[in-house]
Amino acid sequence: MAPQKDIPNVHIFSTRVGDVIVRPDLNCYLLLPPLPTSPCADLRPLHPSLRGGQHYFGSRWHNSIYVIRDNKILEAEDLHTGTSKEPRLLHPSCCDGQHYFAISGGSFGIILSPGSVTAVKDLTTGEPDPATVPGQHSWSKEKMESHHSYLYWQLQDNFSGELFSFHPSFLSFLPGGLGFLKGSAFGAWELVDTIHHHSDELITRTQGIFVNVGCAKEKLANVGTSWMASLLDSPDPGSVAIAIAKAQFALPIQFGGLGLDTKQEKWEEAREVEMSLQFTLQPNEVSYVWQYQMGLGKEVILFCRKIEITNSRNPPSGIPLPPSS
């Protein structure tokens, strides 16, 4: 799995009521029917008591869903309704696992390091379960383009033994998935206006410039079209699509992002606004007005507020947004 410092963690596991994909960074999750038979999914909010977890896991054989946060284990019957028991401390031998999973029979598997897997009967006591051999869980890499790769958990059908991956409609919910569907993120200065000064005198003046500012939400309209919001407090799929776009721009370049933080930009519906600019024009000079725009593939998604003026047709060299990390 790509390091958490580079890509937000994503948690994929089965429960008694269906399969789950959790995005803790978005505070929501998808509840799916058995993968990959249906493109439909229920978009649900993470209960506040279960947010910020480092690991989320469960199985079709366990009644509870488990969350590990700050070396404590939390249990919940449903990620939407909150904890069903008081948090308990993990046994020291069960802390700092790279991945946790539930095993049939009530035991738990822990990937301590690549190639090192152990099974315990109880995560709070660390009692080994020598009778349980964790199943063959493997990581799979799929290269989507020559400069891209995405790592995901490969799911196994317990009856046929076949391995399968996700229905394409769920791909955008995964970290980096939006870039695979629409194309890599880009950011560029676009020329939005030119100002000509036909005079032999130097002047300083203020001029209004009309530019689009905000998010072209129609470009994200196809993200999550198969997600249902069945609960009264379910997040709006459109709002989640915007959060996913922000996360995509924040990803490193090798995962289809730009490594830029766009949280301070205006993400409301893009609209034309007048911006007042003050500048000095040399005699018989032409000034060029630039706006920083960001998008995916070939589509502009975000019209940033930053405007720059140059005295040549060469765009500004700086990037007006802070790095995401």
C-alpha cells in the first residue's frame, strides 16, 4: 500500500450487511452489496466517535466492526451509529501493525511487517491463536498509465477462490481514483485579458477585470452518480465529489495529483466576478492578465482567485497555492 504520508489511508473490508470502503479523511464511507456484482452503493457518514481511526476492519463472521485509534480498539455494530463498547487498550504486542483483519472463528490477523503475519484470539490480551493460519491476502498493482500505479486490496471470493477488484463506479472514491477516471491533475496560468496603453506617458490606474472564480461543478457531476444517500444525515454526493477533487489535487504527482492545498480557494459554483486591479503602464506598453486554473485531464475544475499581471506573453513562473504537506 502506498505510504500514508503520500496517500490518505483507505480501508476495505466485509461485514455481515455488505462490503465497506472507508475514507477517514472524508469522514464518510460507502456500503456496498457484495463486490463486484452491483454498481450501487450507499454513501454514509462516519459517526463522530469513530472518526480519525488508523485502521478499520471487520468480516462477514464478526458482529462488530473494529476501529483502531491511538492504540485503542473501538467496536461498533455500524459505522454510522457509533461505538457499542468502551474503548479498550491494545496489548503491546498488537500495537503498530501495518494492517489488521478479522478471521473466521473470531480471531484477528495482524500484518506486522511485509511477510510477517500473526494471529491472536484477542487484541487486548495478545493471546496467540496457533490454530489459525491467516489466509492468502495479497497486494496487487495495476498500472493504469506508464507513469501511474495504484495499489489496492484484492478481495477473494470464499466460495470460488477467485480474486476480483472494484466496479468502475467505485474507483473515484479511492485515493487517486479520480485521476484515473478523468486524467492527471494540472495547474497552469491562463491568459484572461490584455490591456493596451497607447500613450507616450507613464500612467497608474485601477481597472476592473471580469473572471470566473470557483468550481466548475458540472465537470464533477458524474462522480458518484451510483451512490445513494439513504440516511437523513447522509453527506451530499456532490459535496463528497468536491472533497474528493480537493484530495486529488493534494496527492503527489506520481499519484495523479499536484501536491497542492486548495482548501483556501472558493469551491462554490463558479461564477463571473469583477476584480479590481491597480497597475502601472509604461508608455506604449501591453500588460497581460493571468489567472491560475486547475483541472483534471483536459477539463478545468477550479478557477483560482489569484490574478497576476506581466509585461510579456510569458506566464508567471510561481505557483500561488501552498504545498499540501
